[in-house]
Amino acid sequence: MQQFLEESKKVSREIATLSGEVKNRVLNEMADALIEHCDYIITQNDKDMQAGKENGLSEALMDRLLLTGERVQGMAQAIKEIAALKDPVGRTLEGWVTENGLNIQKVSIPIGVIGIIYESRPNVTSDTAALCFKSGNVCVLKGGKEAEHSNKAIANVLRNVLTKNKLPEQAISLLPYSNRESVAKLIKQDKLVDLIIPRGGEALIKYICENSSVPVVKHDKGLCHTYIDKNADAKMAIDIALNAKCQRPGVCNAMETLIVHKDVAALMLPALHEAFIEQNTHLKGCEETRKYIEIECATHEDYDTEYLANILNIKVVNTIKEAVEHIAKYGSGHSEAIISENYTAVEYFLNNVDAACVYANASTRFTDGGAFGLGAEVGISTNKLHARGPMGINDLTTYKFKVLGSGQVR
Amino acid sequence: MQQFLEESKKVSREIATLSGEVKNRVLNEMADALIEHCDYIITQNDKDMQAGKENGLSEALMDRLLLTGERVQGMAQAIKEIAALKDPVGRTLEGWVTENGLNIQKVSIPIGVIGIIYESRPNVTSDTAALCFKSGNVCVLKGGKEAEHSNKAIANVLRNVLTKNKLPEQAISLLPYSNRESVAKLIKQDKLVDLIIPRGGEALIKYICENSSVPVVKHDKGLCHTYIDKNADAKMAIDIALNAKCQRPGVCNAMETLIVHKDVAALMLPALHEAFIEQNTHLKGCEETRKYIEIECATHEDYDTEYLANILNIKVVNTIKEAVEHIAKYGSGHSEAIISENYTAVEYFLNNVDAACVYANASTRFTDGGAFGLGAEVGISTNKLHARGPMGINDLTTYKFKVLGSGQVR
């Protein structure tokens, strides 16, 4: 492992200085190669699907694992889109001249070696490999065991393109060991690995955060709220609440709890009740809510649960302050929204709620790289440091200070 | 501990939204209070000095521990300078409007609760408390046991000003337990503490990096190089080399190894030898160097040592590439310099050396917040993520995305 990562580190210095022209040519060739070798990839994917069937994988997981001609086309298209992004390396972030004439430039550079630990979906292999390569980083990929053949096939195709272009194939590596121990070792190599990005279940992320000596940018759970203020536009409030809960309940930026100001409870709750019933949403509510509509009682545990399903808690509050406090207590710092026409209420909410994304009069469902216009998404960070919220390709860079002098000494 | 930090977290939400006006008024009052209570602080410092004498602290440590009227004045002055800085909170870092009309603003906000673990010098207590307060953060300070009375006295004075202004005194806290175990607990509280900044010896920093589940911005060692290229201006090269090594050998941005291109070895080495002898620098050299000047032999261990003393290794290389490789092998990614008049050599060095600060024709001694013009310095980060190199007060903020909509749903 040590030797393998030392090689990665060494190669990272070469990859870091590739020109945008070379990187984009290679990425486009990678996209073409995926399509050219589509049959090989699907044959290898068949092995994983076969094993998955034997191991009794759920239908949802089997669907995530499956590769088809269309899906491989989609992977190729994603790489082409990444190639088309502006080069994130070499941007001057700030620059100034000091009194004594030092010209200081803060310039974006690749991070180095990035370890990515993920589950099931094989397209993550090509997406993250392309994002890392475009940003001048070496990636060490550790996919799920259930997708082993698919991931290997995809990596082989991409690595062959590197070799054909006389670039070190170690720029895109699969971690050569597939047991949990290899992850345990990887996350302790802080001299050789610069960043770990875990994408997966809560247990995996918790384990990595607690044990990694390498910095981690995590994509943790999303427990999101929408607050309907007393000055909300009623129709807008219902539209946004429905969208935030029902458009895709299984994702991290979906709403789990709807908070309603008491002054509009009598007006809003019956209408909301009706609208959600139509969407087959399972509703739970606080005591106050249950005075207006007949639904199940919401418990402390309910407020603390990321349902990832068409279930919603409703809570009535006396003040906006109470809403903000409920969010501080239960929210995961992901995405939180207020619906209000009142300027002061909106400002108060946006400034006092601590979350990666705070919305006024829009659905929390917009928290993602694509919807934000950042291009291909690395993930949605629930870190407070380095990257927060939707991570675009620029977040795969760090910076250095270049200082141009003319003989200055202290 | 849990309860104490829960209180800190709660208070951090209040401190985060204080106006710049309030923060600056309170900071100026803190500066005045330090001067007003100078006698009290010095009396408490006497107790630490007495204990230090009894425990046989070295003269250097005793000097770092000592507070005098002048030093307390200096602490007050530092707080006034921090008050005068531009508010780091609420800066719009980026902003754009998406196709569907969402107005997205990436805005700087306080990090939250910052744990700072440091040693000896009591002025760190007031400096970091002021930097954290100015940036809207709550600090939990854990100073060295040897400065316990001094740190408590300083914190008491600052906290009284908070109370007088009806602000929660928990905004500036000393960790209420002074054993190593309390640090062990602190760095595991990732739900309540947002950032740990260790300032101290290598062992402390290593321990924290390996065990913290809270993100760490560390100030690690500085093993810095200066490379004299074949096209260097000879006089400038000698001036910068002398300054980088001798002006203050005990600091992290001082040079430990001087690298010289073989084409100028015959010209430069005797002159460098003479200049360094005059500064009583203890020189060690590679085999090639020792063909030109009679000095001790430098070993692999020497190249790997941060001397923090007036000792210097000299190494002759055949190419600039070899210089860059030596730096990649032994450098700590802190500050590295090239002296050259050749455009291509300078560009190659600045782009291929991976360090927080890379210099052309200037001394590495400039790596600090003050010299960079960033104002009061939080430290010099050897992290690659979040903050790298000299950390100004802006690095004590993170960001959130504020999204202003008009009813958008997906």
C-alpha cells in the first residue's frame, strides 16, 4: 500500500502541470474509448449483476449497478462535459503588491492525491476519474465490492487511453485491495494522500471521519426544513412544500419537516393536508398541527430522521425565532428554506440559519452542482471547511502563493 | 465537557450575527481593559514565573512566559489593530443568477466554535481571542499549564468586557480542564467544535492530527530551501541566502538547505562560504560542495532536519529538475525560493515546486501574515485544504450559499 501510494504521489506531480489542451484531448479520447469498448464493459458488468442476483441484492441496488449501452453513452457524455469545463487550475484567486514591491499571487493548483470511497454505481468511477484528471489530481478509487468487475473494466479503458498518450496510468488507480482493511490503511496515509472523499452510507462516513488522519470532505445526510412564515404567499408556499418533499423524496435535499407559523396555521394546514394527501405523503404533526388536521403524532425521533421517503413532519411555531431554533436543533446544515414576502423575516432567516444553502422562496431541491450552474458535481459537502454545499470542479483545487521579488530581504 | 461545549455552540450562533460596530467597540474596550488591569495580569504572571523557576524552565521558555507592562501594552495594541481590520464576515465571495432566475450569493460567515491549543506565550490568549471574536467565532482556548495563571487573568479581563456589554462570556472560554485528557476529549467533539488549531511542538501536532475527528488546520514544521540557479545574480543570491538563514534562524520560514547549480558552484560557493563564516553559520555540504569549500559532510538526516538554528546544508545539483526533486523529497511544503534571472527557470520552479509559498528572487523569511499584508496572523498553515500558508482573519470564516428565489420549484 505504502509503495503504491508513493507512486501515486510521484505521478501527481506530473499530472499537476499538464496543460489544459492535453487534459481535454485525453478526456475526449476517454469518452470515445468508453463507447468503443461498451460491449466489454457490459460483459464485465454482467458478472457483477450475476453475483448481485446470487447475493440477493435489492432491486434498487441492482438497478444502480446495471450498465446498459445507453448508460455507458451517458458516462461518455459526462466526460465530454467535464472536458468542456474551464480549467480549474491556474486561476489567480487574488493578487496584490506589498509596500516593498513583492508581487503576491494566490493561484489555484491541484490538491494532489485524492482517495474516493464509494458504493454501487459504476458511473461514479468514470465521473470522478474525469473530474480528478481535469483538475490535475491523481485519484485512488475504492468502489464497492458488488461493482468490482464493472469498475475494473471502466478503469482499464480509461487507463489505456493514458498509456496511449504516454501518461502514467497511475493517474487513475483502483485501490488494489478490496477489503475494509485497505480503507483503514488508506485513510491513515496523510503523508501521501491529500484528501479523502467518502460517498456512501452513514456508517461508512462516520467510520472514515473518526479514523482518518487525511482531511475528509464528506457528503453526510441532509435533514432539510421548509418554514412557511406568516407573510408567505399561500400558493407559492404549497407549491414549494410539495416540490421539496415529493418531487424526489429519496435524495438529500428533499424536505423532512415543514414548519408553519401559527398565524397562518388555520389557513395553510388544511390546504397543505389536501395537497399532500393527493401525493400519498405520510404526514406526522405536532400537537398544535393536530388541532387543524387529523394526522399521526410526530415524535422527537421523527424530527431527527432523514426519511429518504415520502413521509413528512409538520410543526407549528409561535415565532420565526422558534423556527430557526428548531432547525438549529434538528437540521443537518444542508439546505433550509423560508417562504415569506416579508423582507425582515427573510433576512433574519437567511442570516441566522447555519446551513450550506439557505433559500428564500425556492425549493431546497435546487441544492446540487448542476442546478447551481457549477457543472459536473463532485458531491454536496456537509463540511464547513474547504468546500461547503454543492462542490464543483473548482473545489478539487487548493492554492499556492507565488511571490515575485527583485532581491527583497527582511 | 459535553455540556460546556454545547453552551459554546449555542453562544456561537449569537456571536455569529453581531454587527461590526458592536464587535469593534467591544474589542477596543478589551484593549483598554488589558491596560487598566495590567497590574493584576502581571501579578498573576508572577505566579507562573515563580512556578517556572521552581520547575527549572529554560531561559528561553521563561522569556516567552514573562509579561511586562510593555508586553501588555503590546497585547492591547494588537487587539486595537484587529479591531481596525475589515470585517471578514458577510463578504460576497461570488454571486450569479441561474437560468431559472435563482440569485445565488456565496457569502462568508463565521466558522462557529474554534478550539485553539497552544503553548507558553500568554499573548496568544488575547491575540487569538480577539481574532476569533472579530470573525464572529467562539473560541475555546487551551493554553500551556506553565502559563495557567497568566492565561486565566487575561481571559478574565476580556470576559468581563463581554459581560459589561451584555454579551455571553462563553464567547471566550478557557478549556476548564487542564490535563491532556481534556484535549483528547475536545478533539473528538466534531458535532460541537468546528475547527481545531494546534500551535506547538511537533509531537502535539502529530497527536492531534492523528486523533482529531474535528477538522484541523495545523502549523507544522518549516523545512525551507533556497535554490541558486545558474543564471542567478551573484550578489542578490548571497544577500537572500544570508537573510533566509541568518536573520532569524529559529523560525519556520528560515532556510535549512541551500541548493546551488553546478555551473555556478565554483563562483558562488567560496563567496557563500566566506559570507556565512562571518555570520558564524555552521555549514554542512554534499560531496560536490566539499570539492570547493572545506566543510563538514551533510547526511540524509541533515537534509531532513529543521534545525531552527544557525546551521545550513549546502547541496550542488546538475539541473533545476534535480533541485525541484530534492525539495519534493525533503521540503515540508512551507516556503521555497529560486534565485534566477532566467524566465523559464523561474516559471518552472514556481509551477513545479509544491509548497504554500514559492518565491522568485526574494527571501523565504517573508512568509507571514504581516509581511504579506494580511494583517494580524492566525498562523502559517501547512494544510493543503481550507487555508494554506499565512492565515489572515479571512481564513477564520467559511461560507454559505444564500439563494433568493421567486417561487422556483424543480
